[in-house]
Amino acid sequence: MKKLIIIFIVAVLMISGIISYPFGKKEATSENKAKETIGEDSKTHIILISDSSFSPKEIKIKKDETVKWENEDSFVHTIISDLDSFPASTELSKGESYTLTFESAGEHSYHCGIHPSMLGKIIVEEN
């Protein structure tokens, strides 16, 4: 009888959405989506901001290509160059983005000005 009551409670909780089981459904993670996402043209690279991290953390692009940071996190974030090699973003709330085209080769390390442990790097290569 106790097992039946437990099964009934678990079933009610699952139906109400309080608990769930993935039953083989695989959702795309931010990392998977970042790898799949290259903008409308092949010269725009997307970096997703979620779970207080940049994904991917490091990318290689060609000169004159564009990087677009998209904030999917519930926290506000900023994009700040470690060596002032590119302009800083404004505060990005969830759903907002920052886009920048890199016109010269080199390495550009950056971080979130609000959460300094969030780090990333863009390596710009000659065409």
C-alpha cells in the first residue's frame, strides 16, 4: 500500500511539473547551441552568455569577421577587453547582445566587468 501511495504522489508531481524525468529527450545546452550557431552569414560568430560563463570560451576567427555576444543568462553582464584592445560593451540584460567586428589580427582576452571570473579569448587570424 505504501508503494502505491508513493507512486501516486510521484505521478501527481510529474504531471504538475514539479519534478520531471527527461525520458530520452535531449535539450541543446548553451555549449551545443554555441557550436551550432554561426550568424546569418559565415562571418558572424556567436558567443552565448549563460550560467555565468562564455560559450565557447575561446574562438578563432579571421580578420574582418564579427563576434556577437548574446546574453541568455538571468544576470546582467558586460564584455571588457583585458588590454583595452576593443571597446567595452554596455550592461547586457537577458536577451540583449553586443556585436563587434575585428579588423586586425591578434589575441583579445576579455572578461565580464561585473563577474571577473568569467573569461574569454578571441584569436583573430590573417585571412
